[in-house]
Amino acid sequence: MEASPALADLDVRIPSDIQYITHIVDEVVRRCAAADFPRRHLALNVPVALTEALSNAILRGNRDARDRSVHVRAHVDASVLVLEVRDEGDGFDLDACTDDPTTDENIWREDGRGLFLMRRLMDDVERYSDGGNVVRLTLRRP
């Protein structure tokens, strides 16, 4: 079976500044809409998961350092969205850092929900290192 051609690939580096998050999220959602992703994915899964990944990269990975950047890649085609968010941080253990916010000890915390949400809203969440810290989010169209 031949792979579907990419409808819209995005490859951009942004300054490590939260003001860029909305623009990147809007652009990825627009590209997913052009690929006819379901409305639920466009309204919830993609924007929430990508916002969390970008926020974590900027605030945690890059420690909100304005002299650092975040590299965002998105591959969108008729069957799948693959997002990669790379920061300049040291990395982390995905399983050890994913807290369940529904437990008694975490329910009142104001942070620590990003990885949990990403894992609930996307089909796959992976972390690897390639000279930086990369989080790869995959969402398959039903």
C-alpha cells in the first residue's frame, strides 16, 4: 500500500516565548481541517495537546530562556497527524513525569497535567533526544 502524500507539512523554529503558541496551534489546526480531521480533533485533541507540548518546551525544557528556541514539525495527511516539538533542554523520563491529576495527592495541584492530557488526547506520545529534547505526538484519523 502506498503512503498518502502529505497535505501540509510544517517545519518552523520559534523563539522560546509563549506568545507564539497560539499562532502555531492555529496553523496546525488549519492544516488538519484541510485534511478533514474530525471536529472533535480540531476543537480539543490537537489544540490542547499541542499547546501543552509547546508550553512544556518553552517553560520547562528551555526554562523560559529567551535566548533559546523551539523547533516544531508537523506532518499532516489524510490519515495521520505527527507533531514533533523540540526544545533545548536536558530531557526527562516520560513515564516518571506523567502524574495522574485525578489522584488525591495531585487533584489540587495547579500544574503537572500537560503530559497526562497529551497522552489522553493523542494516540501516541513519545520522547527522544536528538541533541535536544523531542516530544512526538501522533493522532490517527478514525
